[in-house]
Amino acid sequence: METSLFSAAAQGFVNLLHFKIFVAMLIGVSIGTFTAVAPQGLGMPLVYAIALPIVIKWEPLTGIALLIGASSVSAICAAYLPILFGIPGGSGSQATVLDGYPMGKRGEGRRALGASFMAGGMGSLIGTFTLVLAIPVTRPLIYLMGSPEPFVVMLWGLSMVAVLAGRRPIKGLIAAAFGLLLATVGQQAQSGVMRFVFDQPYLLDGISISIIALALFGIPSALDLALTKLGVEQQPVPLKGSLFDGVKDTLREWWLVVRCSFVGVWVGIVPGLGSQVVDWLAYGHAAQTSKNPGNFGKGDVRGVIAPESANDAKDGGDLITTLLMGFPQGVVTALFIVALLAWGYLPGPEMLKKNPEVIFSVVWIQGISGIIGTLVGFVLAAQLAKLAEVRYTFMVPLMFIFILMGAFSVNRDPIDLLVVIAFGILGYLMRRHGYPRPAMILGLVLGDLMEKYLYRSVASYGFSWLSRPAVIVLLLLAGMSLFFTLRGRIKANIKAKEEASPSSFTGAMARSEDES
């Protein structure tokens, strides 16, 4: 007998009351806060890559609490760099610099931070609430889906992410295809056939996704931080003003927070958009609907409220597709799926049927972590601002230590260290030459799931599964989305080349846009 949603929600909350789970959530909140404030080079993909080899050996809910606790607050405190240093934060907080930094320069840094904390906290709760509402709506639809529909949805999502993750669509598709190819290494689960093993025992179970993710995002990020020395020579603006002025501004603009939060949720749900665009969409919406748009870019607090609320609400949309549909929207959710699979959960329809209490545990952790992260921002604003000045000479060795320790802890096999170095070099080259690493990781993660659903589809329906009405509709939508996205990207690239002027890059490597 399946668990009712009310019982699952109650059980999910009771799970959070266990001491170990609650402490793990607090540790995750601390990690996410530090990651958001520390100099660029860090980020949730790197945190998840380092933590994954460790937490998959824990009890499932304890590991989930740490991972969700970290990711749910990473956006709430991400406004320090844009406001205090004028440096665009991670993906999703880049638009904040347009108005946040001018506010900081004129002595309203605390007001801008207060607005970002409050807007982020409200956006996080709205995103979480939307996830709660999506569960009872989605559950009846799950029983109408067989194995073909999830396969097509994953194929659609993978193609969109591959195209949108990089400046050149073809490179995105190549990276995704390479990830799918890597997913075939090892023993095929259904047939037992050995593929690309080359008589090497190490490859019998395939290459660990956690090691590949750790290498692709850890080593290039550490090298980037070391070579650019970001945050060392830049002086922050004075932290003046009142945090509660920002709170008042946010409460006064509550309708803007609601609208931009749903923009964030929508971006999280739609395959392929991700955090690269969420803040710009919200910022553009706020400017277009304002009676005095000329104030934007000059220190208008609404230019802080809009992107911060959307960026935090996006996590709720990400989890809707990750938990309920079974395909990730970015590297962080892809690695979260890896962790769920390691614990024996299959995200998507099967998890919603068999483990709804785990989904509700994620919901409770997401919501409570957002509240705690907001309170931490208000209470420790001045102390957290000092973290943004951490020297790279301290961060880089620490990052390399955790990367190597994390790689070795997966199987305690010295070969893993060679693999992490090899894929680290690959990640560095991919970043330098514009091949999006998230597309490769998503291909690697979705490869096994897509193969499983495809095998079941052919075994159950033969090739007649292609004639199912839902499959036809999804394939048409996927094809149209891919065609129009490719055409738009190609036109944008041609226009950019025509208008491009010579530019110079500081540091040894140019930053790419594939970090979401």
C-alpha cells in the first residue's frame, strides 16, 4: 500500500528531527554560506564534487541534509561579492552588481545586503512552496507514464542543456555525446555485456561519476583561482547603513518578489535554461515593469531584490524536475541524482511512488535551510564580509588537498588519483576551448538512466513505443525547441562576431559561462 502524501509529509518532518540529520543540515548551511561569500573559484559544483565521495557512504537522509542544506543557502549569501567588490557573483547573481555595487559605493552596502537576504529568503520559501504544490499535482500524472516518456523527456533535457551550456551549440552537443559515451564503459546492467573495458579490472564497473565531476570542476577551479589571484588586490566598499532598511524595501516590493520568484521557478523547470539567465530575466522584468526604469543601473534597490529572489526560487523549480521527473537541470542536481542512485533511490516517477517521504524530507530541509541561511546573513553580515577577502594562497592548497582526498576516498584505489588528474587536465582544456563541462556531466549521469528506460521501452513495447501519442508530442516539442534554440544561437554568434571589438583577458585563462 502506498503512503499517503499527508503521512509522507509528516514522516519527512519527523526525519528532520533526528539529531544527526539536523546537525548535517547545519553543517551544509555553513558550507553553503562560506562557498557563497568566498572568492570566485569556488561554487556548488565544486562543493558537491568534493562532498559526494564522502556523503554517499553515510545514511541517506544525513547525506541529503548536508547536500541540500549547502545548495539551498548558496544563493542567499551570494550578494557579498557584487555589492562589496563590484565582482559578479556566481551564476544567478551577476545582475546584482548593476545596482548593488553603486549602492555600496554611496554608503548603502548594508541596505543592499539586507534587501538581498530578505528577497532571497522569501524567494527560497516561494520556490519550496511551489515544489510542495507540484507533488500532489504530479503524482496522478505519474501513473499515466510508462518507460518511453521519461526517456524522451531526458533526451529533450539533455539536448537543451547541451546547447545552452556553451557559446557554441555544436561544442555543447559534442560534450554531451562524450558524456554519454563514457556512461557506456563497464558492464551493461541489463545484458551483462562488457563494453570498453579493455581487459582492465578497474573499468568493470565504469568510471566513478563522482571522480570525474571532482576532476572536471575541482582542478580547473583551483588553477583558475591560483592564476587569476581574484580578490587579493581589490578593496571592498565600506559596509555602512542599516540591514533593516533593505528589509523594509523588500517588504514594500513584495509583489515584485512574488513575480520574480515565479520567474525563477519557471527557469528551474524549463529544460536547459539554468542559472545563467535567471537573474537577467528577473532584472529585465523588474526594469520593464517599473514606472521609472531609468533608475536601474544607478543603485536602485529593486535591481537587487529582483535577481536575488528569482535566483533563490529557482532551486525549487530545479528540484521539481529532478525529484519528480528524474532528470537534472544542471551539474549540482546531476550530482544530487548520483548521490540518490548510490543510496538506492531512482529519482522520478519511481521515487514519487515508493519514497515520497524522502522527497518531503528534501522539501523540509530546503525550506528550513533557507530560513536559517537568511538569519545567518542578518546576524553575521559583518563577519561574513571578511570571508570575501580570504587570500588565494590559503584557498588553493586547501582545494587541492580536498580534491585528492575526495578522489582517494571513493574506492581507496591509487588509480583513482591518476584518473582525477587526467580528467582534471581534460576539464582545464575543455574550459580553455569552450566545451561546456556541465553538458558532459549531464550526459554521463543521464546515460545510465536513459539506457535503462530505453531498454524497458523496447522490451515492453518493441519499437511501437515510438507511436505512443505522448512520445510523439514530446519528440515534436524537443525537436522544435532544439531547432529554434540552435537557430537563435547561430544568429546571435554571427551578430556578436560582426560587432566584436578586440579585447584582452587578465589572468591565464578566460572564464567560461558553464559553471551552473
